[in-house]
Amino acid sequence: MATTTASTNPSVSVTDPTNVIVETRNLGKIYRDFWGRKKVNALKSLDIEVRRGEIFGLLGPNGSGKSTTIKLMLGLLFPTSGRAFVFGKDATDVAKNERIGYLPEESYLYKFLNAEETLDFYGRLFDMPASVRRERTEQLIQMVGLQRARRRQLKEYSKGMTRRIGLAQALINEPEFLVLDEPTTGLDPIGTREMKDLILRLREQGKTILLCSHQLADVQDVCDRVAILHQGELKELGRVDSLLKVQDVTQIHAKGLDEKTKLEIKELIARSTGEMLRMDNPTTTMEELFLDIVRESEQRPGRRGSGA
Amino acid sequence: MRLSPDQFWTYFEWLFVHSALLYGFLLVLVLAVLGFLIGFVVALLKHGPAEGFLQVSKLIGELFVVDIPGTSIRRVGAIARLAVKEAIRKKVLVVVAVFVIAIMFAGWYLDQQAQFPARLYISFVLTFTNYMVLVLGLFLSCFSLPSDIKSKIIYTIVTKPVRPTELFLGRVLGFTAVGTLVLLLLGSMSYLFVVRGVIHEHEAIEISADGVSGKTSRQQFHSHEFVLDETGNGITNETKGHKHVVSKVGDKIVVGPSIGDLEARVPIYGMMRFTGRDGQVANDGLNVGYMSEYHKYIEGDSLCSAIWTFKNVTRDSFSEGGLTYDMTISAFRTYKGDIVTPVGGEVRFRSIDGSAVTEPFPFKVKEFQVDQRSIPFTGLKGSLNEQPADLDFFKDIAKNGEFEVVIRCQDRNQYLGMAAGDLYFRAEPQAFWWNFIKGYISIWLQMVIVICFGVMFSTFLSGPVAIIATLSVIVLGFFGFFVDDIIKNADSDVGPVASLIRIPLQSGSGTQLDLGNIPLERAIRVVDKGILICVQTLSKAIPNLNELHTADFVAYGVNLFGGLLSRHLTVCAGYFLMTGIISYFFLKTREMAA
């Protein structure tokens, strides 16, 4: 079992435009009622990029516009303003779906099919030949650990098993870009750990992942960059390590200091005989950051003045 | 059973001569223009004129350039397979069980003493199957897509490279496959039910002392009488719509299986015209004052005649027994006269150029039954180039398969009534089972049309609303001719608004609407006229399922013409195309997650 730790992906050039998988330009969505009256402004002028090979987290409280953003990227909704591009194509272009895998927040699958039939069906939707479908089905069933339940109808599955088969269908076409909406919901701690390990492994295989989650610890563990949304607005966007760094506090780690030195630490650092191990800023947790942003956003709407 | 002249047009006559192709193109054009305008108005409101026009043009372009060429048979097959699995696992085949129960107890509610049991049984199974399959198609097609959208399963479908064309095709093919399977099962059971219900055996009893005549035993509430000829063979009289061949085998008289009840007569119809009292071509026959205008009449002992022109009649179509033809002529008496003797008429056969004419064959009208007659192929008495001659039918009269039949009424001041379908030649009959299958093909076509409409409505309506919309199509499809009749006969004083006003005023529809306000009356008439035109247009846009209901052909033992079936197939294909294109635009412009 691999250890769950986030790491950056230095091989990816952030300046190369061909490395941009998803790009939204001034993306907005207003939900209207039957008579065309404005119901809610779900997303306001969103500009983000998801770059090749990274795990990009989309965070926000309920109703912040996360799901709307994902649906706009997948072409399930049409934007009211702006545009979304995936692989350089308009988000409504069906051809882009050839390279996308999508795990919805709930496993929206046909309950009367079993695991094999489900994967075979989605394989057919990718126009995969029978031999390839069989091979991929076998691999994915092994990967998500559903060997014993492969012939059971999905209506007999537990929530965790349903998430696994949902993930398997998202991977049937070996997608370059994977959209995971709440991937750890319904999983037990072991399942959650396995899912996070799998996400990191997929990143190592060169896949780009857009992850939308309420599990802040999960996001902190696996994401390279995050965007935090609140009330349809982008509040924060940047690298996870940068965002979590407390800029105005210095943290010193030292060892072998005597008591006197310890007592006079503020004056003595420069002339200390002890070995300086590390000197940096402390980090907060994703949860703290998230709550701070939400509190601040409610007091003062608009984009925060930071980021990476 | 009454056939209308358009039912015996050949496929190409219907397509080209009677302009079905032209009307089809016009309909496509009108729908295309209408669709573009509606789309443009919607896009105009959303994006403004220039962008709106671009959006609509792009949408249309994508259908032909991207989505139709990019449609994958494997994806269509996947969606179709899924639809079949869904239907079977959701126990759709329970319909078959319902049908089995219905025919198991059919004896309780079908009149076993009916005059034509075969006709009754065939009508019952075909009509019952027809309605069951249409209801099945209705429920299958209307709920599937809305259910996927409601349960959000559609999210995992449309985020794959699935095109709107594939969603429509897959579902229509899948549901059609399920319906076809059910139809095959119901059809097989129906066939067995009819055959087992009709086939019976008699024994010869009450044989006369000379052994040449007798009666058969009583079976299924009837018996027959028979007379044998000198060779020991004969045919029983017709009872309950059938006869039996009777033959003497040794000392024993054997009654064979029934003939005439499970058959598929192959009528060859001709086009009909009339001549008037002066012998000149008339626009129509005489109307003797009946409300029904189906039959037109010719006057007795005058130059009035009814002339049928037949084409493509060849020797190969007939057996050795001669040229057989059936007549269902009616009579109208202006005086009672000798009431026992039927009104008389005569039939002549003549070549198109009139050079060869047979002598008249006199007949007496057999009212309310089929008068079956035949003439030999050769040795027909008549005249050739105004010289008496023995005529060869196919050599002298039916040159190139074309000839005319002329009927006149012989009795002064009496009238004979007829329509185009009342005289036809009987070619070698087709197998009953094949006609039965053709009857089921008609049901299948209706089912496909209902499925197409169901899927189309389900692309933009919720399940229950789609059901109501499709049900409306079915009801109007079967009873749309009432709407036609109402509109044809309605003047603007009995339109919907005028009728509504008449109710509280207790004003009869036969009187002129009088409100004492001429401008108001005019306004009501204009509104009523507009409503009637809208309803008429709407009634034309929906399929005429009544025309596709061909159970009568099978039940009355008339071969379902290939031309008619081909027309129905073409109409079905037209609706498939129309609903497919409409569905495409709805699926393409619908926000699945909205």
C-alpha cells in the first residue's frame, strides 16, 4: 500500500498552453425558472485552468457552484456567460468525452445490471471492441476489488461497492482527464485511504484529475492545486502548500540547545552553537483555511488578495 | 369490409402518380422551415439575432456534418441492448401472460355460434394484440429517458461520447426489439388459437339411398349438406363461411378439411368510371338519395354503365379453372315489382380499344353476399372487329394485360349500385399464414410509430406528460377521421366558440348564430375558422393509425396487397425520420442536469 502524501508534479510546465486540460473564461451560470425569471446566480465569472498531470481540487460549501462548474465542464449544463474548454474544445463538444472519465457524486448506474454488464455497456459507449472491453473489465474489477460481486446486480451492492463500480466505469476508457465528484463519500477509512492512493497512482500514470470534495483532509492529502468557491465566486486559487503556509509567522526547529540558549532564543539564534534544522512558516490545515475563507467571504464579498 | 380505391394503388402509383413523394418533400420542407423559425426565435431571445442565427445554423450543420457521420453502430447497439435488458428484467413479458389468460378464456366471451367464426377469431386476436402492443410501446418509450434523467443516470451516459442520434436510435431500436419479441410470441399463440379454433372435421351422415347426397355431422354448431357428382366428388354447401370437399373412397364418404375460412384471396382491382344515360362518360354514378356516398348507381335499361379498367392481369395469376371474379353489387328498386326475382344486370369483357367484346353474361344481384363467378380463358362468344368470333381472353381481350369490364342494369327503372372495390378478379390465393404475418407486420408498423413518438416526446417532457402526449397521438391516429369529417362538414357557425355560446343560449346548430351584434358574430366566425384550420393541420401531422389497421384484410380473407404494405412501411419510415430529427434537436439543446 502506498503512503498517502501529496507531492508536486515538477515535470509539468505551467506556461505551456498545450498543457492546459480545462480552461474556463468568464464562466457564469444563472438558473432561471420556467418563465425565464432569474432564480439563482450559481456561478459568476469563473476563470480557472486545470493543467496536465495535476490533481486539481474544487472546494466550497454547499451551493457554492462546485457541481455547476463540473456540469458546465462536462456539457451537462450550458453557460449563461463565458465559455469552458476541455482539451481545447468547447465543453458541449461530444468528441471531448472520448478522453474524459467522470465519477458523479452518487453512482448513477443501472441497478439492474451487474458489474460486468455495467463495464461492458460503458465500454461499448466508447466504441471499444469486444476483446478490449473484456480485458478492461477484468482489470478494473480486479482493481476495485469486486471480483466476488462481479455477477451481482448493482441493486444488491453496498454504498462502498457502488462507489467502486462507479470509479471503474469512469476508468473504462483509460481517460486522460478524470473528474471525481466526492470520490470518498460512503467509503470506510480503509476504502478512503485506498481511493486516495489510487488517485495518486493515477496522477503518477500521467492522468489529470479534477477532484471535488467536502472531505478537506482528502483534498489536502492529494491535491496539487485547489480553487475555493463560495456563493458562486472564486475565493482562492493556488498551490495547496502555498495556500496553507502562514506567511507572517516564522517557525524554527532546532536541537541540542542548552537551557541558557533556549531561554535567550530570540537573541541567540544568530550566534547559537546549536545546529539549525529548519526555518520556515508553520502551516494551517485545509479545514482552517476553508473556514477562514468562508467567514471572510461572508463579511467581505469578492476575490481574496492572495494565491499562488 | 369496404375497400377504397386508394387502397389498391400500386406502390409506385401512390408514390409518383398520386404525388405521395411530392407531398412528403413538401411536408419535410414545411417542417424544416417551421423548425428553423422556432429555433431561431428561441436563439434570438437568448443570444440576439446574429449569434442566434449562427447557433441555429451550427446546430443544423452539426447534425449532417458531425453527428450523423459520427453515429456508431456499436453505441446504438449498446443502448438498444440496454433497453431490451431493462424491459426484460422489469418483467415486460408479463404482457404475454396477460394475453395467454385472455385467449384461454376467450370461449367465454366470443360468440361460438357466430356466422363467420374464423372472421371473429382473427379479428379478436389481431385487434387485441394490436392494442396490447401499442400500450406496451407507449409505456416502454415514454418512461425510459425521463426516468434516466430523473435518476441522473443520464449523467454517466451523456458524459461518454454518445451522440443525440445514438440516444434516439438506440432507444427506438431497443424498444422495437422488445415489442417485436412480444409480438412474435403473441402472433404465434394467436395463430394456434385461430387454427385450432377453426379447424374441425365432419363425418358424412344421413346419406341418401343412392349414396350421392347427404348431410355432415354437427360440429361447432353447424353441419353441411352435400351432393356428389358422377365421379364421386363434391363440395358441401357453404355454412359459417366455409365448405368441405367430399369424396367417395371405396364405400365410404369422406369429408375433407374446411376450405374458404382460412384463406387469403388475391383480388385484382381496377379503376372505375361511369357513363351516363346518354352513354357518354359521366363524372360519377347516380346518387339515389342515400346519405352514404360509397355506392354510386346506374339506371336500368339505359346507356348507363359502370366500367372498370384493369391493368397487369396475366394468365400466370390464375389457376386452370378459368378467370374467376367476385361481385358485391347492390340494388335499388324504384318500384317493388316481382320482389322474389332479384334485379338483373349484365357483364361484358372488352379490350381497351373496343375491337374485341364478349357477349353479355347476365346475372341476378345477390345482395349482401359475394357473387363468385368465372369465365373460361378460351371459346368466349363475342365479336372481334365487329365480326362474330370465339375469343381467347388473354390473346384478344386482355392484350398486354389491360382490358375493361362493363356492367349494365337490365331492368327498367331499377338501379344497380357499386363502388370500385365491388368487382375484382380472384388470382391464385396466397397462403393464409403469410397474410396473417402481414397483418402482424401492420401491427408492428403501428407499434414502431408509437415508439418513435413516445421517445420523441420523452426527450422534452416528463414521463406522465409524454404518455398523455403519445396517447393523444394514438387516439387521434385512430379517430382522426372524425376530426376530418367534422371539419369538412362544419361551417363557421358551428365552430367550437359558436357552439360554446349556443349552449347557454339553447340555440340549435341548424340555425344561424344570432347575437344581435354583427361584428361580434364575425369575430367568432373568424376565430372558429382559425381553430378549425389549426385542428385540421394538426390532424394531418399525426399518423393515421386507422389506415394502418389491416385486421379486416386478414379477417375477411383478402390478401393484404404488397403495395399497401410498402406504403405503410414508407409512412412509418417517414415518421421515424421526422421524430428522429425532432428528438435530435431537443436532445442537443437540452441541459441534462437542469
